[in-house]
Amino acid sequence: MQLITTLLFSLAVGSVAAQASGPTSDFKGVKNGANAGNNAGKNKGNNKGKNNNKGKNNNNKGKGNQNKGNNGGNKGNNNNNNNNNKGGDKDSSALPAGVQNFKPQPPSAFCKQFGNVPAAVGTQLKQGGQSCSSTPQGLIPDVNKMVSTIIVEPQFGSTIDASKENVVRIDTINLVTGFFNIANEQYYMSPQTLDPQTGTIQGHQHITVQKLGSTTQAPDPKVFAFFKGINNAATDPDKRSLQATIPAGQLTENGLYRICSITGTDSHQPVIMPVAQRGSQDDCIRVNVRNAGKVPPPTNTGNNNGNDAGKGNNKGNNNGNNGGNGNANFGSCQAPTIEFGKGFEGRKETSFQPSNKGSFNHGSAQNIGIITQFICDRLRDTCKAPQATQNLCNQARSAAGSKKAKTGAQADAFNAVFGIKTNFAAVQAVDSQGRPARK
């Protein structure tokens, strides 16, 4: 183990050319406890080694915290505009072994051959375009430490009821879970890392769900009905079991679906294995979906002090929402509204994005489910909103899923559950060529 620690990134091999990779970290060695993690915040960026972190790197949750030393002394609240995570959110984890901080790496010899291809900078190129990554592949595990995953629940070939929540549970071996960086800013920015004690890959899991229009033609990977990064560490005795929940109403069409796992490293790249001939690190199953688009009736969250819709002081002007929803407690965050329009992040097509980027900093997406899932997760993990508000957010997600996909009516439905009236339904939906979308 000491040899692994000493030579940690001398073993890094190769360079990866990827569509959405980025600047790599200053991977000069393993964090050494006394001064690798917490910047004291009073020394203008110079870590004096007196931060008493005892090797736990407790405050460096921001994956490099590129804030010039201003994160010290704030009890883990880095507030460095990278993720506003207040030291406790799920945008990123502790640094993986051998990664001290993040900064752009010089172009590799491979990338220099392609002068017309821009360097990857840690952002995902969702609108298209090539990039070249100079990030080393990193540490490769022993053949006895290869990743393998199986989907335990639901069962292959089963039928699931989309009007109810559905849990997807997986079992994964040889993966130290709970390691992930900020996907919107640090995508592919560090090499693959191994746990110094076990020699297994440090990373995380994902669940993706796609509707299959054919069993003989591959589906478009850009189109999915549900996606969830499982960023938390496995807590079962063997540290193998993880799960994600597909919300009621998320799947809007009946039919055959594919559910897959996607195993990623801390920096989101596919895990690198030591041999070619092996079993897959991921699993996929097919299930039949019924009752798609059907949403259970909303329940009163208890925030209306006894005044149901149409009674008390709301005079019936709550557009069908339970009274008092407009006064929901969002914890440390502001109201989680969604807007719909064209031109977001240079898009030609219409898309959705959170209206309040201060509390809900997420890019745009054509699938509103990506935005609503992010908002509800943020309300729970970062904003620390009460359970009643979390339940309300799940109702809002279902309401949005019940409307025609890729239209402003979905944003209106989501906002209305929180007592906020918008009229994005009046916005003409357009495709990637700027043409009116088919009705």
C-alpha cells in the first residue's frame, strides 16, 4: 500500500480524447493530512500546515475550492460560486487519493496534433462539438479489483406502475462509492484514482432509463426518460448496495423501457479496467411500463394552517393548488421556479432552466425532469427544506410530467404547485434549427 501511495500518479498512463473532458488536477501526491486540505482563510491562500485537519480534509469539499483561500474559518461553507454548497451539499465529494487541487493542464502531445480541436475545460458540450482532453487515464486496478454491477430491483421483464414511485436498486463490487466532482465544471478533470488501502476505484454510480421504440435498433443516447447520479456512499455492511427512486409520473409513455447502470470515476469518466476480456462493469434490464402519465392526486402538505384551496383568504385564486403552497418553507434557498424559452446557454431550441440560479445553479435541459430532479434534490440536501416542502416538490415534478413534453406548460405546472402563476405555455416551442416544434 505504501508503494501505491508513493508512486500514485507515476503510474498514470495515456491520454484520453473525449467529447466533454477538462483540465486536470495538480495530482502530485496523496494528501498528507496536516496541510493538504483546509486553507486557513486568514493567510491569503498560503496554507501554513496549521489547520489541524488531522488528515481528514474536512473543509475542502469544493473539489479544489478555487477561491484563493477565502474558504477558511467558515465551518465548511466555501461559497466560492462554484456550487454554493454550504459545506454540506452533494455537488462534490472529498478529494480522491492523489488529487490535491484542480487547474488546467498543458496540452498533451496527442492533443497538439489537432490544433483545430479546442482543449477540454471541464464543461459538458451538450450543444455538440469536439474537444481534446490532456488528462492522464490514471491508476488502473488489479485484475482482481475489477468493477461489476447487477440491477437487483426491479426484476428483468417485470411490469412497473409509473403512477407510483419505483426504486432501482443495484449491487456493485470493487467500487469505493461516494466520490464525484462538480459535473458542470470539472467533468473529466482528474485521472482515475484508487483507494490507497483497498486498491479499488474511487467513483460513483448512475441510473438511466430510456424508452425503447425498437428491440433491434439502438436508442438515441441523448434521449432519456430519467437520469440520476447516485453520489452518496453505500452504507450497507459490504458497501455495495445503492438505489435511486423514479418519481411517480416521471415516465410519461407506456411501453418497453431499458434501465441501465453507468459506473463512473470521481471525475465522471467510464471506469478503466486492466484487461479487455472480462464481464461488463454495468448492467441493463428491460421492463414494461403501465399507467404512464398518471399522477396520484396531490395531498395537502400541512402548510396552509387549515385553509384548503378555495377557502379562507385565498378566495379561490390558487389555480388548483392547496392553500398556503405559496408560503412553503424552502430552507436556506429561494423559490424553486422553472422558466422555459429559447436561447438559454446559446441553444437554438427551447429548453428549461431554474429561474433562480443563486439557489439552483444548473444548466438548461430539454427534458424538464432533469431540472425538477435537481431542484428537489437540492431542496433536500442543500437547502435543508422540511419534509413537507420536499413532498410538495415531488408533487410539482409529477404535475410537470403530466403535461406535454418540451412545452412551457410543464414549467407552468411545476411553478403552480408552489403557488406561483406563470404563462410559459404561451412560448412557442422550437427545435434545434429554430423551427416551430411539431404539435
